[in-house]
Amino acid sequence: MRHLITLFLALSLTTTATLAQILTGSVSNLGNENIDLTVVVDVANNSVTLTMEGPNSKWFGVGFGSSNMSGAYTMHVSATPFQMNERAHGGNGAGAGLSSSGAVTSDATSGSRRTVSFTRPRVGPSNNYYTFPNAAGTIPIIWANGNSISYGYHGGNRGNTVITLSEPCPPASDETLPVISICDGQAVDVFGTSVNFSGLFTDTILSTTGCDSVIQYQEVIASSSSAITDLGTIAICQGESTTIFGNSENTTGIYRDTQTNSAGCDSVIQVELVVNPTYDLSETVQICSGDDYTFPDGSTQTNITTLITYTSSLSTGASCDSLITTTITPLSAITSDVMEEVCFGSDYVTADVNLTNLTADTTLDRTYLASAGCDSTVTYTIMVFEQAVSISANAENTEATIDPIIGIPVQWQWFDCASNTAISGEDMGNYGIPSDVTSIEVSVQGLFPIGNDTCVAVSNCVMLLNDTSTSIAELSAIGVQVFPNPSIANLSILNKEGKLLDVTITNMIGQVFFQGVSNESILINTSTWSEGVYGVTLKVDGVRQSLQVIKR
């Protein structure tokens, strides 16, 4: 650094006699109209540019080379249209006008301000013109402004000051120093500072005049000793080997090697080895008999009905050979039968079957998907149980007997047909009329256990009576008996010979309460009739007989 400073000083000493190329200076806010002035002297090109700013409604001017009007060279911005006047002054007064030594390069007005730039030679055409210096220093100046735009007496609007011209700093030279490389954990002195990381550093050397002289650039590159360079992945198939860092390897893992990089620092290089397996696999597959199957190698076997074995040769995603042996087992379709027995007129309902009011045997099939995915068929056979039950009376009509039913378990119950109520205690195969009962019409109900149900069968009704009863009217000529008489709730007309019988019953004023024709016995409900005497007229084979019955 000392040599650089010494050299810079020597250069400075040898260049002090050289004329500056550009001199600049400025003053601002002169007077109550705030006149501004900037002077730029171009020594090499013998020119001066003067920029003056002041009010746009009044004339204003500056003078050079004197602190008063005696011997001053002045320039004035005035008049409409615009005028730039140069004048020479020997003392107080308007001075003598001079011909223009240059040209206006710009004239701009903004708001209440006017800015004018004027360029002329540095050296004046005669002694009446001011010659601007070619070296740094100060120049005495005067200033003034009028009360109108026309040039005239300024009154008290005047003053004097100095403007200093100076030489701008020349561009500093750049110096790029050699790159410094360091390893991880090391440090280096850069421009008086200890540095242990990468970067571009700068330092500026000042001249004796305070200008930047030399800007130095120093780049530091720090290389990490522990940095790992990943070379990627090497893949091989099972049973193969490869060379890594001079060694033969065949095991999956990450392999590293330590080397010295270009900066002289340790560097770690790593590579990953992947050993892809080869496969020899076996699989067993169940399909439905007759189905097709596509094997892992893409080939398809159709209509498979017997056990087969097939080997597929494949290449894995890592291009390693693999074998898959497939055994196909075809599954036969499953069939089954379901047989159920129900009562006549009953329903048979399951999750998949809905049969209502069955009156005849029914068979239907349902197809299901078995657990192996194959269709299975279930045949439902629904048998309808219908058992007819009949009873008959003995010749005296005093006892009813159930007609034989063989091989079927049954539970019996006798009923009074007139009231449709069970006769307590009567559950045997026959029923005899009690001695204290004039007449009764009976039937029997059988309960047949069928499957999970109980079927009910009801017999015909048979009239039983006691012949010794005084309340029986026997019309032997036509084979008919009428009882009981008197009647309370029912009147029975027994057609003993099964002939066509025409019956008419009226009250004493001729109103018909019953009329009917039948070749069977007749049971007439008289519970709603009024008490009294009723006439009964019977006709059988053209023979007519009459009698009276009493309703109580």
C-alpha cells in the first residue's frame, strides 16, 4: 500500500502544471429575487457556458471581474421579446453595449422563474469582454435586477460576491487483484479485515486532493472441505457386480471416496448403488369354470375348465429378468335346492323370493354370486298343503264323526256353527249331542303342523238333535223336522231326505220374514225377530204343509 501511495503522490506532483480540462462553479439565491448562476469552463475547447436563473417578469444580470460596476463585464436577461445583452462598464451607469460574443443555447420559463443558458469563448474578443480563467480559483462578480422586464436602473436591487471555480475529480482507475482461494476453516487478510467466506471485496485509495484514485477489487473463493459431490445412482440386477472407486461392488448402499479439489481442499465424492432383485414367483388363481384369464406376460387363455399351470417371463422396470408361475384352478358352478311346505293361501317371503296367496305348488330359480365370484343357482320348490276335513252324522242325527285322515298328525276342536265358538272340552274324533240340548249344528277344526307353520282346516256343519224333545215338529209326510219351538235365537229346518224344499215364514199380518229354497237343511237366525207367533209354509214335491212356531 505504501508504494501505491508514493507512486500516486509522484504522479500528482508531475501533473500539477497541467491545465485542468473542466472548471465549474455556482452561486445561488442572490438578492431578493434569488438569482442563481452556474459557470462551466471548458479549457480544452475554449468555451464557457453560463446558466442564469431569475424572475421572468423583471430583467436580471450578473457581471464578472469586479466587485463594483467599474471595469465590470455584465450580461443581462431583459426585454420582450427576449434579449441577452453584454455590456462594458467604466463606472456607475448603463455601460456600453457590446456585440454578442456567443449564443443562447436554451431559454425556459417555469412558473415565475426563467432559466437561460449562454455559451461563448473562454477568451473574450477584446479587452471589453471578460476572459475566464483556465485554472481553479475565485472570480469577483456583481449582480442586479430591475423592477420591470425592460433594462433600466436597478436602484437598490444589487450586490456583489465571488464564485469559486474548481476542477472535478478525474475518474479513479480500477485494479483487480489475483483471486485468493481458501479451504473450509481457513481465513485470509483482505484490505485489513480477516475473511473466511467467499465474496468480492473493494478498497478505495484517495488522492491528496481527496479524489478517488484507485479502486481495488479482491475476490475470495472459499471451498468447503466437507462438501459432497453426488455422482448419482448406479443400478444393477441381482447377481451382477460393478466397479466403484476401483472396487468391485454388488451390495445396495452409498459409497464415498475422498479426493483433493482444484483449490487443494479435501472433497468427498459419493455414488449410490441399487441392486434390483430378480423374481421367481408362484401364484394360484381361482376362476369360474369356462372363464378366460390373462397372465402377467399379457397372453390370454380362453374357456378354462381344467387346472393349468403357466410360466410368464418378464423384465422388471429395472430391466432385470423375472419369472411368475401361475396355477389356474377353475371353480364349478354351485347349485342347490330348497324345499318348503306352506299352508293353502299362505305367503312365502325371503330376501329374494316374494310369493303371496299360494294355492298350488310352485318352483322357481334364483342366481347368486358366490364368494369366489362364480354364479350359483338355488331352486326353490314350494309345496302347498291343503287338507279337506269332513264330518257326518249318524242315522239318528245325535252324533257327528270326523271322516278318517290317515298318516297326518292333527289337533281337533269342535265348534258351534250358530255362534262360531269352540265347544269346551270337545277335541276328539266325534261329538255327541248332550241330552239337555234340543238341537245343535256343529263343525270341527283341524290344526295340521306343516314345516314351521300350522295349517287350519274347517269341516262342514252337521245338524244334531234329540228326537225326544217336545219342541220338535216332525212333518214325516215330506221328511222334514222343524225345531226348536219355541225359538229364541235360531230356527232349524232339517231336510232329512235332501229333497228340494221351499220355505216361507210370515208374521200374523202376512209380512214375509224369510223365504228360501234348498235341498239341504236350513238354519234361520231369529234373534232380531219380535216375540210372537209366526207361520211356516213348507213345500216338497208339490206337497204343502203348514205349522206355527213361537218366537220368544
